[in-house]
Amino acid sequence: MQENSKRKRGAIIAAGVIVIFLSLLIGLFILLFIGLEEKVASGILLVYIVVEALVVVGVLISLFQRLKEIDKNEIEKAKKY
């Protein structure tokens, strides 16, 4: 049981670090987006913001899937084969 809590903690920490880093990057891009007056550069920054936000969503989805795997004890079941 303690092994599962270690696995959960590791998954949550890894996802948390990625989400925090990408959130800071999104914030930086938003600040740059506000200050720009050129439409082409603003469009490119907007694309980066959307892509980074989608990556954050993907990381959170994969975190929830990983936590479900750990709860179902799929790792131990797979070791039998």
C-alpha cells in the first residue's frame, strides 16, 4: 500500500512541475501578447498560448489516468506476466 502512495506522489509531483512551468510560460506569453501591436506576432503568440494550454490539459488528463492505474494496481498485475 505504501508503494502505491509513493507512485501517486511521484506522478503528482511530476505533473505539478510541468503544469507550473507551462503556466508561467503561458503567463509570459500573455504579457508579451498584450504589449505587441503587430498582428502577425500577436497571432503567433496566440498560437503558442493555445498549444501550451492544450499541453497542460493533456498532462492533467494523463495524471488522472495514471492515478486510476495505480488505484487498480495494474502494475502488480502486469508483473505476473
